[in-house]
Amino acid sequence: MFKNIIFDWSGVVKDSFEAHLWIVNKMFEKSGVEKISYDELKKNWVQPYMVFYNKYIPNLTKEEQDKIWTETMLSKDVPESHEYSGMADLIKRLKEDKRFLAVLSSDPPEMILPEIKKFDLENIFDYKVIFVHDKTEGAKEIIKNNNLNIKETVFIGDSNHEIEVGKEVGIKTIAVTWGFSIEENLRVANPDYLVHNVKELEEILLK
């Protein structure tokens, strides 16, 4: 049983792909880069996120990206994101089962903190590390600061990066196929588990 569960946010708990595509294309437009399609973004998305952006905008710095992305994200025209059906209920059940729950996300506080409240998940997570580029140090911080047993800890993500981070810090990984990456790319990264819906995830976490 996994006593300690670390969640990525966007693409795992939050369905924000439409907003993500809109923001990426607005950023590309500002940088003079041709817009991309839903399929191209899903096929090519990798993290840490600057690896993706520098494929299209080689000279873009992280500071520039963060500034443009945050400004664009806060636009009133950005498509609304929402919870993946069943995820908030699963997280609450895990909390009731006395699991340690953490969030490790690249999303900024202006975005993620209101969403945690919107999804009725306030006071559910024991620890949060947010607005990070490379999640490796964040995972190490969560494990160290909470004295977690790595054999009882799992990281749930939707991209290559969460899988790579899990391997780096010695914890198990679960990749979900409903997020930002295509299943083929997730399989190449070789997660410990690959799930296609919330029911499959629930069976792993609550069995």
C-alpha cells in the first residue's frame, strides 16, 4: 500500500488541456511562432517545460517564459479548467484513509490555490510544492521534510518528467493517460503503473 501519495496537478487532478493549448498558442503568437494543434501539443509536450518551449523558441529564457505565461494565464479569455471527474472524491477518500497527500506542480500560486478551493480540496493536502520548473528538488523536499519512507511513496503524473523524477528519487510512479502526453510517450518513459481512468487509479491506491 502506498501511504504517501504525491500528485502532479494539471493533467492529473485538473483538466486544463484546452486552456494549456490556448496559452501555449498565445505565447507562440507573441513570439512570432506558428500556432500548433491539439495533436501536436499532446505528442510533443515534455517537461521540464523549458525543454518544450525551447524546441520552438530557442532563445526564450525561463524568466521570459514565466512572465509571459503568467500574464497570459491570468487573461479573462483563457478557457476555464475543471476537475477530472472523480479525482477530488478519490483524493478525499485517500485523506479519510489517513494517507499523506502532497501536490508537486509547475503551476503558479495564482492558479493552483484558487483551484484547490474550487475543487473543495482545502485542508486536504499535507504539503505543497508549487511553481517549480524541475520537480526533482521538490520531490526530495517533500520526502525529506516529511520523513517519508520511499518504499511507501508514489508520484502520480501525466508526463515524462514525473516518471523521471520518481526514478531519480527512488519512488514508484503512476502515469495517467488523460493528461498532456500521449500514451506512447508515457510508455517509453516506463512508469511503474500506467492507468487510463480514475477507476484504475483507485484500484491501485485503495486496494
